[in-house]
Amino acid sequence: MELYFHNFVFGIYPYIALSVLIIGSVIRYDREPYTWRSGSSQLLRRRQLMWGSVLFHVGVLAIFAGHVVGLLTPIAIFEWLGIPHEAKQIVAVVLGGVAGIMAIVGASLLIHRRFFDARVRAASNISDNLIIVLLWLQLALGLGSILVSLNHLDGSEMVRFMAWAQAIFTFDLNAASYVEGTHWIFELHILLGLTIFVLFPFTRLVHMLSVPVRYMWRPGYQVVRAKERRAANLHIPAE
């Protein structure tokens, strides 16, 4: 039973999570485009929102980029570049730790604001509250996994997770075997991360996909008509 659960979580659940993430996001964008937003409450308790949002977003973006590059870059490329696993592990621990602390401090500020300010709480919904708490827990697990990683600075554990992540995208039927017997905190971190992928299309997280690229080439000016000018342009006949 335990082996079946392990194979499901790390061999089948990733495909379920990614499918729900992609298909659900497309359907929501097509059918409910006006809900495709962050639902900002920046007019309420703005100072705390600014600090919390900046720390959280910078930290999370750095963590996300690190995970994508660190897990999905083929091991052969690091070997070709002459980057030993030990060096990569140390960089991941240091940079991941800094980004993780920034993100969890920001998330803590956002949670405090959301749950302890009556106006913000009234403007929030269940999905808003749930996702920020789950993200905080995910960040806490990530920081906890760094403490475990200090016992594996040779990079051996990291290589196993790289092999697992790349096996998922290459449809390797033995993907789950790569992470068999790893520390529970890593496994729980992966499980919660995949669950956040499942919830992604149904929460405000979808705004992460709306990168304002078009603003890079739009005209740098706006045409604004003053009220007096508009009135002057009206050809009102003289009495």
C-alpha cells in the first residue's frame, strides 16, 4: 500500500497536477476573463501590503527560477560546464535560503494583514485565504528542507530530485523510483507543491501568467483631452 501511494504521488499525481494547471487555466481565461486578476486590496493598509508584497513576490520569483533551472537543466550540461554537484548544492542552499526567508517574511505580513485587518478580511474570499496559507506552509517546508540538505552537501540528494523532475517531463515510467527513500520533508514539499498546481487555476495565482509584455512596445504617450477643450470643440450655436 505504501509503495502504491508513493508511485501515485510521484509518478501519476504530477501529470494530474500539470494537466489541471494547464487545461484549467486555459478554460478560465476563455470563459471567465474578468476574473483573471490578482484582486488587489491595495487601498487598505497599503504600507504593510507594499512591504509584504515586494518581499513575497521577489522571493517567490527567485525560488521559482531556481527550481526551474536547478531541476530541469540536464545533469550533463552541469558536468560539461565543469560545475560540480557540491558547488551547485551550496549555491542552492545559500540563494534558496535568502529567497525563502524573504518570501516567508512577506507571506507572514500578507497573512497578518489578511486575517487581522477587518476590512481586508471582509474583502477576501476562501480561496484567497487558503492559497496564502498553503504558500506559507510550502515556504516553511522549503526552508526546512534546506536544513536537511546541509547533511548532503555532496549534492547526492539534489541529483535524485533532478533525475525525478526530468523523468516526469520525459515520461519515464520509473520516475517515482528516483525519490524513493528520501527524507519525508522533501516528499511533503513536492506533494504540497503539486497540490498548489492543482489549485492554481481556481485562485488569484493565475495573474502570474499575465506578464505585461505588450507594455514594452506600446507608445510612450497617452492622448488626454481636457474637459474645457472638449467643450470648445462642441459647435454650440449662438443665441
